[in-house]
Amino acid sequence: MIYGERVRLRHVERDDLSQFVEWLNDPEVTMGLSMHIPLSMDEEESWYEQVLKSPNEERPLCVEVKLGEDWQLIGNSGFFTIDWRSRNGEIGIFIGDKAYWDQGYGTEVVKLILQHGFSTLNLHRIFLRVFADNQRAIRVYEKVGFVHEGRQRQAEYHDGEFHDVIFMGMLRPEWDR
Ligand SMILES: CC(C)(COP(=O)(O)OP(=O)(O)OC[C@H]1O[C@@H](n2cnc3c(N)ncnc32)[C@H](O)[C@@H]1OP(=O)(O)O)[C@@H](O)C(=O)NCCC(=O)NCCS
């Protein structure tokens, strides 16, 4: 378990999958994720089987918030892939429960993932990709200190338009500062 001030990150259980399917069929959530085809429970279960076969450092984590004495699932975050030779890792996040947006949870989760990546996994560089129209997400990454590294022009298509994909990254010395 990885604890922050208001959130904790735990491993994904099979029982979480139906909640993920509900969120990953919400167009407002998936707009930032490029998952535009409706997702079935069977597909999610196949994804979970693959997750269980992947290295444990690269498994997504459940995001939970503390409500009184209980913890409530609100989303998912973690490393997609890690290149151990270059010590580079790519992260992703979604807060599926929209009632929790704009309250600082996304920022806290990204900071926790960075702390985990640099201080536990000993990574040197952590990066992500974000669509240029996802202003909320870009704001989170800028607040945390990610640097804009580059831009793939018109690499994503949704809502009838092409959108640029922005690469953002952070190096270990930048995090330490
Ligand atoms: C992106 C996401 C993780 C952000 O989580 P969150 O908990 O809402 O983020 P926070 O509350 O920590 O921060 C949001 C910031 O964006 C700002 N914001 C919200 N809407 C905005 C907009 N349209 N333009 C600019 N900034 C915006 C908020 O004001 C806040 O900044 P502030 O703290 O300076 O006021 C969450 O909204 C999400 O999961 N979205 C769907 C999936 C997704 O897009 N994932 C990211 C893929 S790269």
C-alpha cells in the first residue's frame, strides 16, 4: 500500500473490474484516454489476466480516498511500461468518479506515483502523453513540475477533430529539487 495525505494506492482486485468498466464507458472520462469504443466486462477481464502476467512494477494501482473509517475507490494510476536499462517509465491516471475532480486528488496521486517511481523503483525519468485539449490534466502535470518535452502534431482523433499529443517528462534531479 502506498499512502498519501488523503489518498492511498493499492493493487487491483478482480472485484474492482466492474467499476472500471462503468467508468471506462463514460465519454467524459475516456475523452482523455483515447478509449472511444465501448468496453465490455469480458474485455476488461482479459486485460486483467494480462496485468497479472506483467511485472508487478508495471501493474496499475487503484486510487482510494479516505471517507471516515472507510476507503473508497475513485480511479486508477500507475506505470504502463518501464525501460529498466534507461530507467524511464511512462505513467497514466484516471479518476473515474467525476464527483472527485477538481479537488486536488489527481495532483496528489501524480505526486505519489512520482515519489514511488523515483524513490522506490529508482527511475531516472518519468514521462507521460496527454492530449492538447485535456487542459485539466495538463494543469495537473504542470502543477507537479512536469516539463513540456515535445508535441506530436494531430496524432489523436476524437470529437470530429485531430488533436496534438503532448509529451511531458520529469527527471530525478528535478524531482529532488
Ligand atoms: C485529469 C485528471 C486526472 C485530473 O484529476 P483532478 O483530481 O480533477 O485534478 P486536480 O483537482 O488535482 O487539478 C485539476 C486542476 O485543473 C484545473 N482545471 C480544471 N478544468 C480546467 C480547464 N478546463 N482548463 C484549465 N484548468 C482546468 C483545476 O482548476 C485544477 O487546477 P488548480 O488546482 O490550479 O485550481 C482527472 O480529471 C481525470 O481522470 N480525467 C479523465 C481521464 C484523463 O483525462 N486522464 C489523464 C490522461 S493524460
